[in-house]
Amino acid sequence: MLPAPEASEPVKHVAPDVLGQTFDFLRLRYEFILVDLPPGCGGTNFEMIRHSDQIYLVTLAEVPAIRNAARYLDYLSREEHLEERIRVVLNRHLKSAPITDDQIEKAIRRSIFWKVPNQYAEVVAATIAGDPIAGLDRSEVARDLMRWAGAICGKPDTSGEKKGGFLGLLGL
């Protein structure tokens, strides 16, 4: 997993060919490479996206977030061969939200690939405690993230089986 840089870190330019070589090197050694990108369509982000097999755009059911997601999707869809790799994930999903899934799909002009249930209080409490996985191991959101990880990896739904830790999220 390659996390997004901290906001306090200065932005560093990385040559596109170096990113391509890095991805090629990592692909030889790992079955899965998960990259968390900071917001934006800058050069480094765009290069990472171009080298990705799957792209998950995570958004919320809020008007500003949906508007930004639609803009981002429009921008990315202009690039050849990216559109079929992009999937939209709706985070903190509420079944009875003021903005319906149909309205969101109409605004972003594509279907929602995955919906992560809203258990905001539980997630924040587990994060504050410093052990998000253990604090949520029996929650609906943890089970859903396990199913999503399985879908990403092409593994069958094993949500009834208990696998701990981050690797458990990937079904490993």
C-alpha cells in the first residue's frame, strides 16, 4: 500500500518514466498494489492513474462532493482507455439519504460501483483509539469493506469467515 503524502510534505515532481518503472518493478513482486492519491489531477496523480488497472473514485452523497466527482470523471473520461477502469464508490452511504442513488448516478453519468455504509461514529471512535480494524471487526462497515476488497481482488464473498488485520481486508 502506497499512502497519499501528508499535507505538510512539499510537493515533489517525479518524472513520468520513473513512475512507470516503479509500477513495473512493483508488479513483478506484488499481486496487488494499492495507491491512495491526494485530491487533484496534477501530473503525478495523473501518471499514477494512467498506470492503474482499477481506479476507485470515492465520494459522498453531498452536492459539493458529487459535483467534484462529476468534474473529475469528465476530466478522466477524456483520456483514452481510462473510462472503463473507473468505478465510483459512495462512502458513508445512507439508505434514506436526502440525495438518492439515482440522482447521484444521473449527476455523475455512471452507476455507483460500491456503497460503504455510514457508521461514522464507530469509525471515528475506532480511529481515535488508534486501532481501527480491531474496533470495527464485527461492524457492518468492516464486513462491507471485506466484501469490497474481495470484489477488487476477484475473490468470492467470504464475509462469513473471520480474517483479521489489513491483509484480511484483501482476503489474504
